[in-house]
Amino acid sequence: MLEGAEVRLAVDIGGTFTDIVLDVGQDRRTRKVLTTPARPERAVLDGMRLILADARAHICDIDVFIHGTTLATNAIIERRGAKTALVATQGFRDVLDIGTESRYDQYDLAIDKPKPLAPRALRFTVPERIDAQGAVRLPLDEAAVRALVPELRAQNVESVAFAFLHSYANPEHERRAAAILKEEMPGVWVTLSSAVCPEIREYERTSTAVANAYVQPLIDGYLARMAEGLQAEQFRGAIYLVTSGGGVTSIETARRFPVRLVESGPAGGAIFAAQIAARLGESRVLSFDMGGTTAKICLIEKYQPETSRVFEVDRAARFLKGSGLPVRIPVIEMVEIGAGGGSIARVDALKRVTVGPESASSEPGPACYGRGGQRPAVTDADVALGKIDPDAFAGGTIKLSLELSKQALLRDIGEPLGLSAETSAYAVHEVVCENMASAARVHAVERGAVVGQHTLIAFGGAAPLHAARVAEKIGVSRVIVPSNAGVGSAVGFLAAPIAYELVRSRHARLDAFDATAVSDLLDEMAAEARALVEPGAAGAPVRERRAAFMRYVGQGHEITVELPNQRLTAADLAGLRQAFETDYAALFERSIPGAAIEVLSWSVLATTEPRNPSRVAEVTRKPAGKAAGSRKFFDGRAGKVVEIPLYRRDQMAPGATIAGPAVIAEDETSTFVSTNFDAHIDGAGSIVMERKAA
């Protein structure tokens, strides 16, 4: 089977499960194993051994290993990172507390903001000053930098972030201060804001540098252990890490800039959904990725996920911008909430059923896992409702206990509210589905989209169980559950291009434009980005995408305008203005004739070509035939247990059609087809649910 075929392995470490996908030519195998939080590499290596045994292969046969993880995100949310200090310009110690001086909820007098990753006691300043043009106004006081060393040692600081004023325009002071600290404290990790985020906006740049410093020891240690484990197993292929922007990068780059991995797992899911959308010709899609710990929702228009240059981690208010820690990195835009299979359900002080964001994770896991978990989770509700077969969960590798689920639901939900275990499970199911529907509505409205006009693509271990109900709530009439949906993010990794994006701030007005200086900057950025991409491209062509972040002079925010992939000249200015005004009018209905325009930052993306799927042909629909069995399901709306047909996905041919309610089971997950939907298998093997005519 391995003869002459490229062997590619993808691994996605989630909060509950670690998903493994092995591609050998056209043959694909998948595995799900429980994540080992204390040593995440243990689950990766164990899962690799299992899937390689399935394929009768060895680790030395793997050509490419692609890896994504939520470890960086979880470390920030759970505050499990390194003891981190911030060194800033004198007078700017409290940038992290002051922020942008805005309030995400203007009328809440008891507003709760996330605590900075570097507490005030670990924030220091030194005399130095560089202006916005990069000119030195006050030389760096090197003695003051050295004077910090005793205090850093006394506080047992593991990692230090340097964020000096205007270092994006001139990084020399940061570089010199870091060199001094490295001389005095060789074992400390050091992050420079001018390296990790060379852009204007002091608060966002400082926050990003501190976040990078905070997770670097953890991620660096993990990646080092992973590399050692792979080497011990005789791995000889190439290793890549998925970034939050949807590309893959080398392990060396990931160890330098681990903040780029903050949304790597969810980014793989968005790539997976975009590939499915392109294959099926779905130009407007809402991707719905629900795993064991979180649910992620992303708009995909014309087969491309929405992207952004800033992401907020650890939001104090679930749907409110400004309530989290800003991380300024290229990222696929999505909304993420604590609503997964492991999300814990409870009754609050007002006697309401609430779900998440706290998760049972994999240790101890939901009550039904029988690993010591006492509190009910969403998976317990699905088991009690009859949506999950306790004997066939994760392909039968994990046995679940219906009795433990019912006990936990009764104890924490049923008894306080006077409900049965089944009705308690239905309440949990309804609440978690409404949480996800609310997130989808908000995400669509923020982007001017009508959510009901989109097709829902559901994947992740838990999404197919809940997709039909979420679709009913948001008015979506078509739901697609692709093949390998249970390990969708890992499958998406295999389609990700090798890519790296650089963004740098350099102010330029179009009415005083120095085309030579800007072209020199873009060429320098392109060379740096290509140097990070070409070694892993293995001779594959690398293309560039250049962009400018532009606005009318005096405005607060910019829009992205594509640039030609060539050196700019004065003759390009008219085209640049026209491109900006066209894009501006598309967003705000009109441009401002004759108004001055400025560029704040410039971007260069170097990338290999993504693996584009071929379009799938239509199939003739026909009845699916006899069901493989039946399953008892508690219908919360009817208030009784009903028997519904059970179909095996691997026994359903393309075109096979069934009417809901029904369950379509497979090893990785199960799809629940509600009463309001019919389902059929399309030419790509996807389950397509379509709302029944009224």
C-alpha cells in the first residue's frame, strides 16, 4: 500500500480529543484518542502508533507530519503559561491596564476585564525614546536594563517581553536591551514586540508580545519533547505547524512565534469547510465546528474564510468585542464559545440551566466516561437522549455509561428543578444549541450577512449531533456533514498551504508618496517571508500577495487593499486610490471624493498553492433501503421516548435518501436528522440535510 505513495499525517490536539488522519495516496484512515493534558505529545505518539498499525506502516514511512493545537489558547485562558515580565519605555508601565481607554459595555459599572498576563508587579520600565519616524530622541539607558536583572531573578521570571514605544519604526533599542538581558540571564526566554508584531497601536502590540512571551516556554518545551519523541520513533520526514492564519510553517518558526498558533486547530476546521464548499459549489457557507471543549463558527464567502489581523483571547463577555486580550496576528475570523461535548451543565442561582464555558476536558471527562467525572456535560445529555450509542462511541474504543449520565443529570439538573433525567438532558441540549445559534447570529450580523441564506457545514465530533437543531433555530434550510467530519480540522491541515504573512507599519500619504522607499520595504518583507516558506516548499512554486492597510486621513481604522506584485511607481498611485475607493464604497456605500488617503501598514503573504478539490457531480436520489437497526430516542417536544431508524453511513451509497427523524452512525461521530429534515448522500459521500417543505 505504501509503494510510491506520499504518506501524510495530520494531528489536531483538542481539549478533549486528539484527532489523527493518515493519508497514503488516495487511501485515508482516521483515529480519535483522548488528549493527555499533562503531556500532550503522549496522546499524539500513541495515536500515531495505532493508526500506523491500522495501515501496516511505520513512522519512518511518513513523509509529512502536520500538526495543529489549542495548547497556546488553553494556556492563556487557563492561565497556565510562564511567569512573564514586561519591560516598557519609561512612563508606559500601565499600557496593559489602560488599553484603548474604551469599555466593551459602557453602562456596566462593575465591568470585568481579563487580567493582564503580566501583573503590574512584573512590569518594569527603562529610559529610552524613539519617535514615530524611527529617530532616537533618548538613547537606551543600558545600565537601567542591567539593573532589572536582580529583580527578575528574585521574582523567578521565566520569560520577558520588550515593548518599547515606536519600536516598529526602529527596533534597535529592543534588540540591544534583549542582548543585554541574554548576557545576564542566558536561560530566560525573550520576546521583542518589534519582531512578533511590528505595527502601530501600542496596546495591541504590547499585548501580543506579552502573549507570545507567556506561552513560549510551554510551547517550546512541548515542541521540543514532540521532536525528541518522533526522532526516537525513527521519524525522518518534515514537520509543520498550522498557524492561526490557515497556513503551515516550520517548527523553528513556531518555536519563535508561538502566538501564531493561538487558533491553529480552529483554522484547520475553516480550511476543511472551505474545501467542502468549493467541492460542492456552495458559495455562501457557515462552518460549524463543535468538538469536545468549544464550538467555532466561521463565515465562508466564495470559498474563502473571513480573515482578520486581530483576535481576542479569553473574552470576559462572550460576544462583546473589547472584552478579551487582543493578539495582533493574521487569523481566520471566527467566533468561539465554550460549547462542546465536554461543556459542563449546571443550574444557576436563578434556577436556569446553563452550559459552559467550563469543560470536563478529557480528565476526568463527562460523567459517562467513567473516569471520575461527577458533573453532567453535553455528551451526557446526548447519551441520555439516545443520540449516542454508549457501546459504539469513538468507534467502540471508549465505552460510555448511560447510567452514570442519568445519575449526573438527575443530581445537578433534575433534582433542583424537579425534572426527569431525560427532560434534564433535553434542557441541556436546547440550551447548548441556543448558545451556538446566538453565536452564529451575532457573527453574521457583525459582518453584514444574513445567516439564513447560508449553508451550514457541520464537523467535529459533536457538531453532527446538534447541527439540525442549530439550523432550525437560525433559519438555515441546508446542512452538510462531510466525510471524516469527526476529524475535520485534522483533514483541513492536509489541505493547508505552506505560508507566512508579515505585516509592518510605515506611514505613507498618497499625496506625498515615496514609491521607492515603499517598494524597498515590500521587497525586504517578501524576501523575509519567502525565506520562511521556500525551505518547506520542496521546489513547489511560491507566490506572493501584497496588501496595504489604508484609510482616509484622520479615520480610526483601515481597510485592506490588494497591491500589484511588483515594485510600485508614481504611475500606480491613481490605481491605488481607485482600488481603495472601490473597496471603501463596497463597505460603506460611498467614497469621499478628493479626500486625502494614507497607508498605515503593509502586508506580504508568501504561500504555496493550496490543494484545490475538484467539483462533485450530482447524483440520482433513491430510497436508502432497510435501516441497519433502530435507536430509542427521547423526543423532548413530545415528552416521550420514540423509536427511530438507525443507518450506517458506510452502508449508504451515493444518492441514498432517508426521512427524519433518524440517526446516521459512523465510527468518528453520528449525525442526527431531525423531524424537519430529509437527508441524502451526495457524490462526495457527504450527508446533506434539507428542510422538508412546509
